[in-house]
Amino acid sequence: MVRDQAGDREIANVMGVTRQTVQNWVSDLEAQREEAREEIREKALEMRAEGKSLRQVASELEVNPVTVAGWKKRSMISGN
């Protein structure tokens, strides 16, 4: 992910912390977001394995049906 370092500096100045601290916060948030996405992906694959339709899964998890289809396709290719 490419971010504007000037933005990081501005945030750091406003918050009274270093630019590195802001970068660490962003990095932590990105990691948390990726973990959450992985949990949703795993849940979607479980739901599909239980026989729920692509649209049901997408609706219940509030994601696009195309996203669920892509996850399923990639899991079949990787053997998961």
C-alpha cells in the first residue's frame, strides 16, 4: 500500500507523535484488517461447504457475490 508520507507527517504533528509512530499505527491497522478479511473468507468457504448459495453467503457476510465466487475459485485452485 502506498501512502502519502506528507500526510503521515501532518498527522504526526497534529497528534504530537513521531511520523514513525503514525506509520506503526497504520501498519497495525493494515494487519488487523487483513486478519479480519481472512476470517470472513474462511467463514464464506465454510458456509459454501455447508451448502449455502453464493448469494446467501454474500448477503449474510455483507460482501459482494463476485468476491465470494473468487474466494471459492482460488480455494479450489490451491486445494484448500
